[in-house]
Amino acid sequence: MNTPPINIVLGVIGFDCHSVGNKILEAFFTEQGFKVTNLGVMVSQEEFLQAAIETGAKAILVSSLYGHGEIDCVGLREKCREQGLDDILLYVGGNLVVGKTPFEQVEAKFKAMGYDRVFGPDCDLATVARLLREDLAARQRAD
Amino acid sequence: MDRPALPPTDRAAERAAERPSVARPDDHAPTLAIGLDIGSTFTKGALFRLGPGDPCLLRRAATPTTTAHLPDGAGTVIRHLLDLPPAWTWEDLPRTSLPSSVGAGDGQTSDEVRPLPPIHFTSSAKGGLRVAVVGLVPELSVQIGRLVAWSAGARLTGTYSYRLTDSALAEIEQTRPDIVLWCGGTDGGHERSGRENAQRLARSSYDGTLIYAGNALLADEVRQTLAHKRLVVTANVMPEFGRFNGEPAREAIRTIFLQTIVQGKGLDRLAALTGTEPVPTPRAMFDLVGAIADHCPDWREFIAIDLGGATTDVYSCAPAFRGGEGLRLRGLVEPERKRSVEGDLGLRISASALAAVLAGDDVPVTTVGLPPVTPTALAAWVERVGAHPETLPASPEEEAADAWLAAGCIRHALRRHAGRLEPVWLPEGQVWVQTGKDLRPVPRLVLTGGYPAAHPRLPLFELAEPAARRAPELLVPQAPRCFVDHLYLWPLLGPLVARFPAAAARLAVASLTAVPAVASCPDVPHTATTDKESHPCEILSDSL
């Protein structure tokens, strides 16, 4: 029997309405062989969690483009732990903060919030997919 | 055997039935049919003329339900509807032909031997169909499970999310629902809770039927773990995130109802003699509502509220989300055809629970042309009708209390059935986030049940949701035209939908009466307006 595809959950967090990149991500990760549950735009933390639980997702990919990423994303890791999603991978990417903060600082800030990987607006999607597979494999070995 | 006396019959209806009708070109094959509803208190029935042309009601009858053996009461009703001799019993069904006095004017000669019309029946006797829902996330699979169970005609005994706790299991063992509908996880999705719940259910003493309608990847494991239980495995109610797939589980519930629940109450023998299968009463109502939306062009979108002594049921036919600028849907897209059941909203058995709900309302206790209801009078009324459900109001004050409770049932049942809007301010302006169904533009609302039938001119919707006070965030209908099933025919047309969907639907709509429009002021005497809706079903309006 074929191994079932890995479930991932995708969406644009908070009250962010940017939908173009979200559709590109859905198409890209589906093509890469993932089973994508795309929640679309304006997704609350609770919706990410509920979808991840029902679909048994191994990773949540959070997008934020409107500059309020910091306030929207804080606390998601804690909520995951509270809901029993201890091992889930959290990725975040986009225009995460307003202004010209160096990316290293942004990355450090979001990693401190519990995100496993942090990406800027111009990241290479093939790299993201490769890192996702590596991280998922590492999680599986750890189990 | 003692047979209960029938209530006085309606001679006018019988005269109407015997009146020769003018044959029309499309009237060549009129069909008679009987709809029966075996309720917990009364067994009701009606003989209809369906088929091509204008469907109509010919006769109706009711008798107290014979709870020890349900077919006896059903037989009494059938005997009356078909003008059969007093010694006739339901066991004579296979040997009986239609008397010449019934359904005359059908273009047949009276010496012809005519078979009995088809008899379709529903049952809600002995508490109806009791289902518990076990799922994963309350807002997702549990909610879908609830909607599926409701649309199958069930009354919920409990809903449980995530892992079944010891106390949840004890509650299921104690309440003993007929069916546990168990879902959770998309196909290929969550497994852990499903696996744990399988083991816990396997160890429990619950001996009803389990329907597994969760993650399909677990199905084989579930079959093994629960091999010693009565288990039915069906397709997942949510195979992919947010996608509804209710029909297989609904069908499983219907089959279990037929195979296990109707047995032992005599309904199986009645089914064998009539050659038709019983349906849970609310499922028949759900099917009727769907048939109306399918077959009556002006009724694609409407709401029906069934106001009862124990529960208030709401049925809606309307798209959940209509889009629009600055509007975003959050959570599940609810199905276009939805039923919800509120077990704490009812005029008699649930009156005290209802009063507790109403105590938190900000709508003033005003009534339409009736004296104001004081809290003391309301409390006294609630206590009386809770203890003695057969009580009828004997004074204007009690009439007012009853009207107030009825309006409260409608208000809260509709608000819970409908969705909500929440305003959100963004840098680019305000947007609205919608959850649940947007019923604001729904143009028609039907009230059915004993209370509305007895008070067809009372503007109950206006009393429930006064236009002047309607909160914008509640997605309840804004200005529906209200109708009443004043002959209380819908529960008797429901069973006929399986065979005559178009005719039953057309007759259901034709038999309604419009509630007179009121000005937005709630203090309009309910006898003052005389809006007369034209009534397409002539026999109904002049003979009953």
C-alpha cells in the first residue's frame, strides 16, 4: 500500500486578506505531494488548530503579509501544546513586521515564539519544501 | 379489545370527499394516499388525493396512541379514514378493498374492486430516535455529526468531543441512546483519539448500535476492536477538511431505525402489512421541507419552525454564505438544508428550561393584544404546564403567558440555528466575519405545530424578533412573510414524500395560511387585521 500523503495546513493569519501568495503556496505544496488543507485568508489561531487536529497535520504553514504578523502569531505554539499538538512543525513566512528590521532579528523573534522555520517574502519555495521534508523526517526519527 | 373513541369527525370534509368533482384533462389518474404519524400521545392520519391536478385533503382522523401496541391506534385511524366497518382491524389490511364511498369522483365506477391506497407512516413513539454524537473538534467533526444526526430525524442525548472520558462513557451507558454516531478525523487525518475511543467503547457496557463515520484509515482497526459490538461502518462525515458527507451516515441511521428501533413495538408487523417502511417523524419533516424547495418554484428558500411541547425544531433551506464585499466566512460552510433541535425550548415539558433561557432576554415582555405577562404569572404558568402538559390556557393572562413562551421558543431556536456577524476593523476599513448560516434574506417562514395551528393569526415572529429591536449581528430573517400550517398537515404529508414528493410538497404549500402582516409596533391586537390570503386549495379552506 502507498504511504498516505503528509497532511499540512496552510493559511494567512489574522485579518490579513492577501490571497494571491496563499493560492500559489497551495498549488506548489500540492504539486510537491503534500495533502494541503488551505484555510485561505483571515484565519484565526483557533482555526489553524482545529484544522490541524482533524486532518492530523504534521505541519502548519502560517503566512502574514500585512505587517501585523508579530501580534497575530504570538501564542500559537502554546495553544498547540495545550491542544495536544506537541510535535507539530510551525513554519511562518511573509512580510512579518513593519519597517526595515534586519531579517536575522525577525527570524530570532519568531523562533523565540516557537516557530521552527521563519521565511522572508522572497524565499525560494523549493528550499522551503526541502527543509519541510527534512524537518518531518527528523521528527519521525525522533518518535 | 377496547378501542379508544375517536374525536368528533369533520362531516364537512366527508361531504367534500363525496362531492362529485369535474373531471379535468390531467385528472385521469388521481391517486389516493394515507399519511400517518404515530406520535407519543396521538396517532394522526389523513387521506389525501395526490397525483396530477390539484392535490387535496379528503379526510383526517386522530386517536390516542396505543402505546402497548402501536398498530391498534393506527388501525383505528385507517378504519376511519377509509370508512371501514367497526369490526375491521389493521390485521385485515391485506384482505380489504376500498369502499365505494371513499375517493368518489375519480372516474371509476363504484362496483369496481379498488385496492387500498398506499399507507405511509412515521413514528416518534417512545421518545423518538435517540442519538449521541462522539467526535473530535467541537466546531468541526462534532458539529457535522450533530447536523447529520438531526437531519436523520434524531434527538441528541449528548455530544462528546476529543477523547471519551470516564464520565462521558458513564453518561452514554446511562442514557443508552439508540445509536452512537461516532466521527472525527478527516480521511488520512487524526487517528489517536479515534483509536483510544474505540478501545474505550469496546470496554463499555453500551449495547446499542455504533455507527463509525470517522477517518477511513481507522475503519479496519475499529472493526477489529469492536467486533463484539453492534457496529456499522460508513463513509466519513467529513472526508476532507470542511467537506460535508452526511448521506451515508444518514442512510445508516435510517437502516438501523428500521432494523432495530421499530422492532418490538408492533411497527414491524404494520410495515409488513402496508408494504411501506416507517420513518422517524422529524426525518419525514426534513424530507418534506427538501421536497418543497425542490418542487415549488417560489419556495427554494424558506424556514420552517416546528414548535412542540418538548422541543423546537428549525429547518432551513437556504445557502449558508452569500459572499459580498467585506464579508468573510469563518468555520464550516453549513449545509443548504439544515435541521436543528433545541431540547430546552418547548411549550410544555420543556417549559421550565425555556423560562430559564428567557430570563436572560433583553426583549421586553410585551404581547400582541394580550395583557402584559408579569414574572409571577409566567412562573406560575410554567410550573403548571411543566407538571401537566395537557393544560390549556383558561384566562387572558394565561393566553399571554403561552404566547410569550411560544415567541421565546421561536426567538432562541432561530438565533441558534442562524449564524452571526462580527465586525472587524482593518486599516483598509471595516469587514464582517460570518459564522454559521446567513438567513437574513430568506423570504418565507412557516410555523407548524399544535400551538401555531391553534393561533394562526398571532404574529409570533414579530413577537419573537420585534423589527425595531432586531440586532444586526444576528443572521435571522429580516422581513419574512410568515405562514402557518393551520391544519397541522405537514406531519401527515411528510411520510408521503418518499412516494409522492411533488404532490406532497405542493399540497403542503397550498394548505398554509398567511399570518396577517402587522405594523412594526408590537401592540397590535391580533384580531384587528383582516389580510386574507388567497387559498389555492379549495377543499381545505371550505371544508375544515
